Amino acid sequence: HFSDKNRPIIGINFFGSGGICYFSLQTWREIIQTIAQEFRACNFIILTAPPHKLKSFDIPNIAIFANNADLLNLVAITERFSALISIDTGNVHIADNLRIPTLGISTPKMAKKWRGGTYGGKFAQFIMPISGEHNDLLYKEALLDYARAQIPMLIESSSQ
């Protein structure tokens, strides 16, 4: 669906077993739109799975991948990514195994349990307080700043 398929592809996932994590759906949409507009040289694929549906974006370098219950679909799309931005879910571990550079978003407790990069890949971690215990605007801007700094390094390490 992308006009230029040779650009790096960055996967984004903010859905966990309990639904949308850390921010509201509107805030996630704003984060994704900002990143996609600032990194126009990249394509972005938002990962979803039932029962979650996501309204499409009006930005040409954003697409939505609606997975079903088949884990192999997630593996197949993840191996095409140049980088992944995701909350701490199974796809972060898949990306780690595939050495896909990752910006992981997790709570302090989860950050102590697993730091990523186990299999030799690049892993950067953004630590969020538990959902509902933070100011969306403050953490939205902090995540955007961190992503702005990390995305170029993640993409660079994927091409090595």
C-alpha cells in the first residue's frame, strides 16, 4: 500500500492483552502522526489484533496490519521491519530474536525483568509509569523526544 516500498519500515504496537496501553487511543494517534510526519523517509505499520480495530490514517506513510490469532503472521511481518516501537508484548520478544532494532516501552517493574537485546540486536527502552498514573501530555512529549533520538540509530543499526 506504500508508494515507496524501498523505505525502512517501522512497526508500532501499543495494544496489549488488556487493550490499549499507557495512553488513550487519541494520544497514540497523535504520537504516531507526529513521528510519521517527522520521519517521512520511513513507512510505518501499526500492528493490531482482534478485537481491536483502528481507523486508518490520512498520512501516506502509515498503514495498519490487522492480525488474526496466528502468531506466524506476526513473525512474518516483524521480520520485514527495519525497527519496532512497541509496548512490552510478544512482538518485542519476536523482534529481539530476529535482531530487529527495538524501542521498547515498559513499566519500571518490567524494565527490571527484561532489558532486550538478548540476541545481539539493538534495544532502547522508554520507561512509563503504570497506565493512569501519569500525565499524558508530559509523557507523550517525553516519548516523542526519545523516539526522535532513537529512530535514526535504530534504522542505522538495522542496515548494518
